[in-house]
Amino acid sequence: MNPKKKILALNIGSSSIKFALYETGEGEVLLCTGSLTRIGHEKGAFSARDGQGSSLASASVSLSDHDAACAWLFSWILKQGEAYRPDAIGHRMVHGGPRYSSPQVVSPELIASLEELVPYAPEHLPQALKALSQAAKLFPGTLQVTCFDTSFHSSMPSVARFYPLPESIRSEGVQRYGFHGLSYEFLLDELEQQGGRDVAQGRVVFAHLGHGASMAAVKEGRSIDTTMGFSPAGGLVMSTRTGDLDPGVILFLLQQEKMSAAQIKEMVNRQSGLLGISGISDDMQVLLSMEQNLKAREAVDMFCYRAKMALGSYAAVMGGVDTLVFSGGIGEHAAEIRSRICEGLGFLGIAVELSRNVVSSPVISPDGSAVTVRVIATNEELMIVRHTLAILAGTVHRS
């Protein structure tokens, strides 16, 4: 019998924290999950639910930064008593840079190394490092593990991984890393559970479509390409991020518009995408409800067009597609978007059955389709728990 362990998973965003506490042993039992939102802004919110979905807490909180937010969250967990005290803590780290392609035990040396990687992900790594520090203060002696969102894509071949830049630049780690790796790992495991190993080892396109959106081509269980590149701002059109841009656009903004690097960063990450095109909202459901507005429709159309382009290119790279998986907030819940992305792809064997799609059935393609189209809910926090438990079990075994 496997000993019971409680694992806390932390998913640190640029202005939010999602968390989940699981008890592991003979299974994976969710004890508590929740979030802190609008960190650094007024009218922030904290919410927590137990494993059955009942509310444990709901409050308005204004927290100045991630230090304060982590201290607040960890103090709340400690107040719940021993039942919620974790045996280990797993952290999602957006970027592992060129150094890390597997989970790592947190140590002073690792923290120093991650601090050197901040230029690779200045929007995310500083906040995640604050979580490591606060967790060490409030849970002294508790094992901490970093799980890198870029790890899953470390298997990409050089033709997909490298930019056509001089070696002197590429040697500095300027390359395509890809993101949403923890989500893709979880989805691959779920696909094997639902469809069997042969299906998971086939030619699969995963579409993680949410506020941040990406797609990945996975063959024989290995990532061979993905839409995001050096940063999470590349690839598909997203809620507020541009996706791929011609480098000449950045040069034009610098030289002709006299924009600063900070202004361009703000524009690329927070003022573009669905919000920038529509001028109305970054929320796909809002835009779908307002498609009589030309700008709203243009935003939705561009989102679907870019996703369809990526899907077609991955079919070419893999010599076809056996399975297409939709996930993420949009991918799981927006039937209209799934339908539009798949529309006109019958020549690839991709089709969607209306009655299945509108209720988000696990399989939304017609029986007998050459390509099975699935909807699978992702769970990055549970993937973090699994990685952390594997490290914890190995640490305990060696001690």
C-alpha cells in the first residue's frame, strides 16, 4: 500500500495564483482548490472549494504583489490545520530556459540559477521565485519541486526548435521552447486512458485554447512542434497577446513610432489579440455574442483562421492526423469555435458531428471518421502533483 501524502500544487500567473491540494496514496483525491486573482490591482478576489465543489472561502482581497499574495494564501492554508498541511509543494515554472528539461528539487543553487533565467520570462519567473521564497518561510523543511512548462517540448527536433539566427545568438539560448507543456503532458496521459496506448502513440494535435492559446504536434508520444516559441506571446492569436509577428513590425514601432521596449511589451502581451482586434473584449464568449459587430466577428475569425493554419501545417509535418484534442477554457467550452476550426478540413479526415459538439461530448467526430476529434479537460495542477510525488517518493526512498 502506498503511503498517503498531501501535495500542494501552485500555478503562478502574472497577476493570479491557482492552487490545488491533493492527497495521494491509492489514488489522487482532491482536497481543496482555489485561486487568488487581480494581484497588484484593486478588487482582487480569493476563493476556495473542497473536493466536492462546496465553497470553503470567498473574499475580496487587495494584495500589492506576489510576495503578499503568497504569504496570504499560505497563511490561509496553515489556518486550516493539519488536514491541509502539505508534505511537498510543486510549482509550475513557465520557463526552464536551455538548462532544465525535467522537474527539479528546490535548493539555493537552483534558485540562483532560475534568477539568471528571468530574462527568458520576465512576465512570469519573478513571481514564481517569490512563491518559492514564501513557501520556504511558511513551510520550513517541506520539499519543494519545480515543474517546467517548457520541458515537454524539449524533444522537438532542431528544425522546429531553432530560429534561423546566427550561431552567436542561438548559443545564448534564443530558440523556440514552447509552453503549456504540463497541460500537454496531462492530456497525453488522459488520451491514453481514454483511447489506449496505440492512440496516444499516434499522430496527435493538441489544441490548448484559453486566455493563452497554443497547439502542439505530438507523434509517438513526443512533441515535434508547437505554436509558441521563445515566449508565451508567440504563435496563435490569444486573448490579449499578439501571437506571431513579423520582426519588421517591432522595428517599425521602435524606429518610426518611437515606442519604448516597455511600451511594446505591454502592447504585445496585454493590448493585442482578441482585445486589440475587437476593441471590445478579450473574452471569446462575449465576442461570440456580439458577432453582429464587425470588429467582434473579425477577432473571432482571425482566432479560428490562425488555429486552422497551425492544424493544417501539423498535418503536413506528421503526414496526417489521427487524433485532434481540444482543451483549455475555449477548447473545452466553445462548441462554435471547435466547429469553425474544423470546418472545411474534410480533406484531412476531420469532421465534427453537431449533436455531439454542442454538448461537448468526449468524442465529437462522427463514428467511423478518419480522425477522432476529442474534448478533454486539462489539469495542470494534477500534473504538477504527479511530478512532485515522483520526486518525493524518490527522496524518501533514498533517505
